[in-house]
Amino acid sequence: MGDGGHVPVLLEEAIAALAIQPGGIYVDCTFGRGGHSRAILAALGASGRLLALDRDPAAEAAACAVVDPRFTFRRAWFSELPDVLADLRVARADGVLLDLGVSSPQLDDPERGFSFRTDGPLDMRMDPTRGESAAAFLARADARELTEVIRDYGEERFAQSIARAIVAARALAPVVRTGQLAALVAEAVRTRPRGDWGQDPATRTFQALRIFVNRELAELSLTLLRIVPLLNPGGRLVVISFHSLEDRIVKRFFAQGSQPFGGDPRLARLAIRADALPGAPLKLVGRAIRSSDREAMANPRARSATLRAAERTVHPVPPGFAESATAASAR
């Protein structure tokens, strides 16, 4: 268990997928409360090294409790990994872990504004010092933008009704509390398809706002592209996602990177023998892994988790890889 009561999801599976070498260099891009980091340190030898990143100031505070000469923490967005490694004079890593989404302590702290279950300020920023809060976005966005965000990032079929309810409500008073927003959504979404009866009406809207405010999907796409050149041959990239939008990006990125031409459609159309094509920069490692029934029962937040892993090959990253992978992730 990590600090603060946070239970790391797919812990054993993530450590196995990283294939940790005792003397290797590893990166935990989403430290959270340190559950995965502590497990990586336990698997490392005396000469191994672990670097951890997180944009959350509470995660930075939790990292101070890890007293280990092999461990280094930097508060940063995970897309800033190349700069962090350069600053630490680390050329390449042997494994990188991304545990996406929001952590249990973030959800459980009403002051962070992530949860509709307890009332608090409508913030939702993982880094409260940067960017726009959810309340600020709700105050300025028109009905069309609200609809697009709630529909595209929350996959909410009642997005337009919810957006109109928000616009109508803020004309009377600013929407600045999680309780306010949850009540508005519940009023706008009075019926649900049969399969959604067990889900709180506000779930999808809160997910959408959190993803948008924190630029989670764009951050993920950019980070995946930046990690591949930073891996040693044989190094592993392991990603744990918690909803279909994240997993789709990871799945397509890995699929593109494991093609012999690096997913560049321009090369695929040329009359080139398959054995003459540039080698794939990535190799898929096994199949997608999902939480067991036992883990899901013990930790309900693990129910939607999916782990995917890929291994860096000796082949260089093709010039068109970034463009084609980005395009694939956007589809």
C-alpha cells in the first residue's frame, strides 16, 4: 500500500512488465503516493536508480518520506520528462511507468474538487499552481464548448442538456462548488439507459472536466512520443489507463510503433521489400492486462484499469513516427 491509504493498481503486473534489471535506471512518471515507486525500489539493486515525477504538490510532499539514495523526485508534468532527465544528466532509462488518471487521495480530499461525493471548491487541477480551474472554465465557456467537452471527454450522451443547465444556473449564481455541479447534472439527467443505473449521473461530467482542465489526453499523447527515444534498447514502457479514451491512445500508439515502418503511411505505400523497411522502434509485450476480480473487489477503483506494455528495440525512431503516431492517437 502507498502512503495516505492509496492502493496502487496492478502493482505486481506493472513490476513484472517493467522487467526490472537490478542496476537499471527507471522512471515513475506518476508518483502519486509512491506505491509503484516503492515496489520498483524493492526490485532494484544497490546500483539501480529510480526517478519519479508528479505535478501534484501533495505527491511532492509524500515523496519526501522516501529516504533512499537511489531515489530522486522532481515536481513536473510527465511531458517534461526529457528536460528532467537532461537536468539530472541521465541519457536514457531502462523502463518508464505511467499510472494515469486521478489518485485516491486526490478524490478523497474535498478541497481538491475532484469528487462529486463530497462538497468542495470546484478546482480539479492536479497542479493547483498552473492552468485554469474547473470553476473558471464553467464561468467562461459557452454552451457549445461545454457540450463538446462533456461529450468528447466524458462520453456523455446528455452533454447538451447538462451544458444548458450549467449556463442557465450560472446566470443566477456562479457554479463554484462540486455539490452545485453534481445537483445540476442530476437535475439535467433524470433518466439513464439501463446499463447506467449503477453510476452516479455526475460521473461522466466530472471525468470530462477533469480531463479537460488537466489536458490529460494531449499530455499523454505528447509524453508517449517523447519517451520512446529516451529508452535503452530492451527498455520497457508500461502504461496503466482507467478509461477508454486513454487506453485508445495507448493502444494505437503501441500499434503504430510496433509496425516495421514505424507507422509512417508514406513508407507503407512505397514499393519497398518488407525486409528493407526500417525496423519497428517498439515491440509489444504480451496482451492487455486488466484487474482481476479479486483486486476489483478489494479496490473498486481498479475495475476499469488496463495495463499495456511495449519494449524498445534497437531500431531508430523513423522521421515520420511522431507525425503518424500523433495522427493515429487523434482518431
